[in-house]
Amino acid sequence: MLNPSDQPAHAYPDHWEADVVLRDGGTARIRPITTDDAERLVSFYEQVSDESKYYRFFAPYPRLSAKDVRHFTHHDYVDRVGLAATIGGEFIATVRYDRIDEHGHPATAPAADAEVAFLVQDAHQGRGVASALLEHIAAVARERGIHRFAAEVLPANTKMIKVFTDAGYTQKRSFEDGAVRLHLDLEPTDRSLAVQRAREQRAEARSVQRLLAPGSVAVVGAGRTPGGVGRTVLRNLVGAGFTGRAYAVNSALPEGPATLEGVPAHRSVGDIGEPVDLAVVAVPAERVPEAVADCGEHGVRGLVVLSAGYAESGPAGRERQRALVRQARSYGMRVIGPNAFGVINTADGARLNASLAPQLPAAGRIGLFTQSGAIGIALLAGLHRRGAGVSSFVSSGNRADVSGNDILQYWYEDPDTDVVLLYLESIGNPRKFTRLARRTAAVKPVVVVKGARHSGSAPPGHAVPVTRIPHATVSALLRQAGVIRVDTVTELVDAGLLLAGQPLPAGPRVAILGNSESLGLLTYDACLTEGLRPLPPRDLTTAATPDDFRTALAAALHDDACDAVVVTAIPSVGPHGGIDTSGEGEVLAAALRAARAAAPAKPVVVVHVELGALADALAAATSTAPAPEHPTGTTPPPTPPAAAATPTPTPPTGSDAVPTGAPTPTPPTGSDAVPTGAPSTGTGSDAVPTAAPPTGTASTPGHIPAYPAAERAVRALAEAVRYAEWRRKVADPGRVPEYEGIDESGAAAQIQGLLDTPEAGERGVTLTPDDAHRLLGRYGIAVRPALPAPDPDTAVRAAARLGYPVALKTTAPHLRHRPDLGGVRLDLATEEQLRAAYTELTEALGKPTELQPVVQAMVPRGVDTVVRAAIDPGVGAVLSFGLAGAPSELLGDTAHRLVPATDRDVAEQIRSIRTAPLLFGWRGSAPVDTAALEELLLRVSRLVDDHPEVVAVALEPVVVAPRGLAVLGATVRLAPPPARTDIGPRRLPSY
């Protein structure tokens, strides 16, 4: 028998390679150990303490022998596997398993047990390295047919014992011969999955925190003369009053001490001589690798890459982008960008403006993420004009590494963020995004506007999976996860303002009051359009005073029949017939705030027409900008000049110039300008208030959002109503019922047998009716048989077998499910009727060989529906329901839910389609058996969830009668399941 080290090796499993985020937010690369790693292994072992070596080998073991090195670097990747965690190409930890038999001796497959052992360099203990390695080695073992791990650990090695016990796997523990012996069942459990996701959340949130709350920042590529991207970012960083240490880096600087923008300037990051947490890279793309290496070799923890010239520029740039991510991760750094606009954190302890925005926004409770710098600066300007601030802002550019998913992980537990606003042009991991959004939305609103909806492709620079389902379906699934989906950036701001400053409504009942009957009626109509329940508008008349508004608002807020209030206001008419706005806005705003503060907590919104002063007063009183405080020992940054006077940075010359195509720091002008602190003299609704910087936060009770149109205010309010209803429902998400008559193992065996046939191949196979019916039957889904009828005599024999009355229908692809084309004859009660119908069909539509007619027993009359399930590469398994025929196919009236669906999901699903009244007794018809329909949906969901090889199921038609239902047709397709990116061990997207 061969020594295990001499077993023949299998091909190198490169799919086991993965980048992971560790507990402290840094990254490491996990990969299989190869024969080329001998020197790395020896070097790694030399850096491990004697105590850790003792814990690993249960005896003093100062060095590895040549035989040891060979044993630990030669693997067959089946029975003997070793993985290493690396940073900068060097080992920081290793794990290995050896397959064993029931006696603990070396074995080969099909033995299903293995002994596992870890070794982590002391300098990296406590970073979660062993936990990450355990996830990956367990996934490798399952792939190789190993179901259980055994491990022996010294009792004093409490850290390693904790790694095993905290993993969430089913386990047994015993004490033998002075060691703790652990046995782990590697089948994932709900607890192991929960542990894995909790660790993922903490690690990814920490990795973003390192980028948004650095203690020190170096701007690499800050020009020696004013202007240019790097110098602009440095000026913005210093001008915001950054509380940490700032440095400028420019390789063209002369030798000796230097300063730029009042901060120390150096020729390289290595020359700084102190730790740097964050580097903002603004050098030409061809010089970025050099800058990344300088940062990585000197301990920089994260990068914001502003440089352009990457995937947005074509194939060569796409490869350059991949190389950037690989290089940064090899040093344990995460990357925002490239082609990014920058990051902002308004917290008092940070005051970080590492972006091209010319001024730090006001502090607030809104977290803002965009993939577009232009959209980002417009959103910042819009929020400022409306008196709202942000907690943090990230503009990710090509989002090659850090994405919206990572930012959601951070904002989920960020105490400074109450509302999340996202502008997304693509979703790199939709399944994970849906999962994270659902969890975040359970505690704070998540509002999303999706760009590039109709382009048919991802924006340049974004690597995303291809989805086959319509955008409307994706939106429906996001709404199911609690995401507030809006269509424009204006609606994004509108919804964000209301959610950040108002309590959630308890229901859809809306009181309307104001001094314009017409504006009140417009608001009433808008409420009906949005599905709200407006109360009759209360007209205060144009003579209403601010006191009248205050009294009416207080009464509405105290009314138990009201859940929210819309206040409408127009300018009053002066004594000579002119519009009188002198001081009116400020007085009315004060009156509304007074009523709001003394009443029960209900949302209030204001619709104003030509009352810009009112909007300004409301915004000024509730702006979230605190009075600026500067760290001890620093001087306040000078007040910048007006936006129009802000100098436009010009591209620098020399080695640190960023080429054309990088995000330009030129501030916008006009209505979308980012405020620069200049007082505004405008009086319109979007004018910047002239009041002194206000205090407070956007979530204070006095914050009443104002809108220049009734439709905008009501739409934002309706989104809040729907979100509040979702929050109430998510407290009881339902359950996945356990049904009798499900043969999961039998279905798995049948599926495997069908996929092993030559007909299946790599693309899969559509099952024959018999195979499809048999598979569905294993999950309690009975399909009514349809017997072939190639001629009239065969049709008669089939009818005799099934029993009269019967239906005769064609199954030709061009006629299937098209009763409007006359391919179906129903209620045939005798042989004579069947023969006559057969003749009519063939004479009208074609020969039997073309029509492929079948005979099927009649079922009780009911409503024809269709149930489908499919696995989409972009969003995962989706369960769909609608009425058969024109409602679903022509009008798109179909409801979708993610799999696995709960009983609450399917109950809502069948009631959410527009044609649902047909199921519940419309116009005096008998209601159908919705309980049977819900059970059918749940069984289909369970089938697809249990067996991802079932990539498509279509049940059509499903006739739902007043008692029971009948599935008359079924199609099932099997294929190797698409790769899942939302389960398995934690890993970052690969490049």
C-alpha cells in the first residue's frame, strides 16, 4: 500500500481559492497548499511560538524535518488536503485534513471521516483566521464525500476548542488520554449558517469602518501646485477639519521636509514613518500598482482609488482592474473604486471628507451610497437644499471590491444611520443583497433607485451575473425583502427626508388640511392613486392664519381615525389682491412645528405652492448640520467662497497627473450645486436657507418635510405606509410547513439518475411527462394523466379508460395553452361526441401528427391558474403565480416570491395579483379553494429548494375549484444547478 504522501495527486482545485474578510476587517487569501510551498511553510513555522507548536503536536516540536515538510506540502486533494491563509504571499495559518477509517487509521474514499488540525501564527491569532479556515476546509471535505471531522485538542488550548464549539455544527465532545476529542457533523445547520452570516456581517462591517473612520489618511498623488484631483482631495480633507493625521504623498517632491495644504508631504508612504490607515490614490492608472505596493508594504489598511482608466475603458482596463483588486487583497487591503468619487463621514470623531465634494455635508441620520459620482454630488446637493444631512457617504465608482452589500453590513449596526439611501446601477450579488436588505430593513428603512434598468447590460466596469427575469420582477422581489423601490433620484430624496424625520404611520388613513380647496382635492386624488385612504379634505379657506393651521393640525393629529397628515399651503391674498408672503413662511412653519411637537407621534408632510419661504423655514429649522467644532490645536478651515467663485482644479502636469477620464472635481453650478457655505438670497423652494447653521438632527420631532407638489409628498408618504406595514408583518414572517407524502431521498435519487443519462449532458434535460409526473408525485403534487390520441379509435379507448366526460386538446407547441385558437373541446360525454370533436379538430387545425392530441378526464370547473418556479442566476429560485392565459401572459399580472416561501408569503402572493378577486367570489361566483392553492405553491417551493437541480417547473393549467384543485399539465427541467454565491464558506467576489 502506498504511503499517503505518495498517493497520486489530482488536478489543482483552483475553485478552492478565496479571498476572505477577517474579524478585524482586513483580508486574507485562502488557497490549497502545493509542493511549491516548502519554503513558505518552513518560514511560517519558524514564526510560530513554542507554545502554539506544543498545542499543535502535543509535544515540543521546534522545527519541521524534511519529511514533515514533504508530508505537509504533498496532497492528493481528495483524501489529504491542506489549505493556507496568506497575506502578501506568506502563510499566516494552515489547516489540513486526513481521511481516516472508523479506527482512526489513514483511509481512502468512501470512508466519510477525517482528522483535522490547525496552526495559526501567533501574530494573527484573534483575527478569526481559524474560523474562516474551518468554513473552507469543511466545504472542501463535503465536496470530497467527508461528512465528519475529528479533532484532538489539549484542554489548555481554549482558543482552538472555542473555534470548534462556536462553529454551529452538530458535535460531540469527550475526554480521552489527556486530550479533548471533538467530533463535528459537517452537514450545515441553521445555527452554523447563522454563525457564518453573523461573522460575515461583523467582518465586512469592520472592513468598511476602517475605511470610513481612519485615524490617519495619506493622499497619494497630491500635486505640488493647486488644482488636480489629488490636491483637491487633500484640500477638502483638511478643510473639513479631519480629526486624524493627514499626509500628502508625491514622488516628485524634492528631498527634505515639505508641506502641502499645511500637512506633512513625503515622497512615498514608506517615508511617512508612522502608521497610515487609509490611502486615497489619485495617480495615473499605470502608476497605481506602484502606489498600491508602497501602501501594502507599509501597513496601509484600505484604499480609495480615484484614478480612472479601468474597466470603464475597455478590456485592457478590465484586466487592469482585476490586477488592482488582486494586488490590494494580497496585502490585506480593501478597495473603494477605482474611478471613485470618494468617501465622507460627518461624525464628530472623524469629519472625514476624502472625496471631490468641495465641502463636508451637514451631519445627519441618512447614509448615502452611489455608484456614480455625478449622481452622488447631485444627491448631496439635493439633501442640503432640503435641510437634511448625512451620516456617511460612499461613491464606489466601478465597485471592483467594496460594494453596496458591504456598506449595508456597516449601516445595519451603525448607530449614526437611521435611513439608508442607495443609488445602484448594478447588483453584483443579488441574492446576498436581498438577504442583507431584508435584515437591514427590519430595523431601518432601505430606499433604492436602480439606474440602467432598460439598457440590457451592466454599466462599464461592473461585473454582474446575467439575469433572465424582467426588471419588474426584480423590483417585486426587492419589495418583498422590505426594500423601498423608487424610480428617480428625486423620489429617493423625497422618501429619505420623510423617513429620516417622521415616525412611521400606523396605517393608510390620511387627513388633509390647508387653505386651498383645489390643492386639497389634488392631494385627495393622489392619495387614492397611491392606495391610501384619505379622509375628506378640510378647507381652512385662503383667509386661514398660522394659528388656524396650528389648531387644525393639532386636531388631526389627535384624531384616532387619522394615521398621517398632509398640510397644503398657498400664499395668502393681501388686502389689495396681491400675493402676500412677507414673513408668512417662517410664522407658518413655527405654527406647524408647535402643533406637531404637542401631539401624538404621526407623520406630517407639507405641500406648498409658491411658498418657498415656508420650505426654507422648515428646512432651516430642521437641518442636521451641527455647529462646527474643531479638534484642539487646529484652526477652523476658512469659509470657502461661493460656488461660482470656487476655482476649477486643473489637471496637474508631471508624474502624478491623473489622465483625462478621471472623475472631475469641478463643482456643479445651478440647482445641483453642492453648497459651499455662501449665503443664498433665493426664495424658491430649493434655495439654500440664509439662517445661521441650525442644530439638531433630521429625526427630531420638529422636522417636517416640505414638497412643491402634492404627488411627490403623497408618493413619499405612501412608501412609508407600505414600509411600515411590511415592518409589522416581518415580525411574524410565517413558516415553511412540513407536509406528509414528501419523499426527498427518492426524488434526489431519481434526479441524479436522470442527470446521469447521456441525454442530459451539461445543459440539462426536459423531462418526459411520465418522469415529470413521477418526480412531482414524490412531493405530493398529482398531475392528471393525459393519454395520447393519435387517431379517433385510440381516443375512444383512452376515454373509456379515464371515464366520461373527457376533454380533447392539442399539445402542439404552437397551440398549447391557447384555448382561444380552438384547440380544446370540453365536456365530451359520449363516444359520438368525442369522435365528432376529433374530426372537427383535425379538419380545422391540421393532421393528428401535427396536433398531437390527448384525452384527459374532465375536472370540476374553477379558475385556471399557472404556477411556475425557476432558478435565475441573478436572484436565485423564484416562485411565480398568476391566472392562466391573458392576465399573466398579456398583462404581466404575475406575483413572485423568493424560495423558500413561507405560508405567509404564498397567502400574500395569491392575493397580490390584480385579478385576485376572481379567486374570491367576484360578481357572485363561488370562491375557490385558496388553501389548496397555497399548499400547492408551498410544495413546489419545497421541491425547488430541496433540489437545486430542478431549474424550472411549470404547472399549467392548475384549475382551482371551490373544493380542491387539479393540475392538468406539468413541465420540469433538470440541469446542474447554477453556482450559489450566497451559501457556502465566506468569500469575496473573485477576480
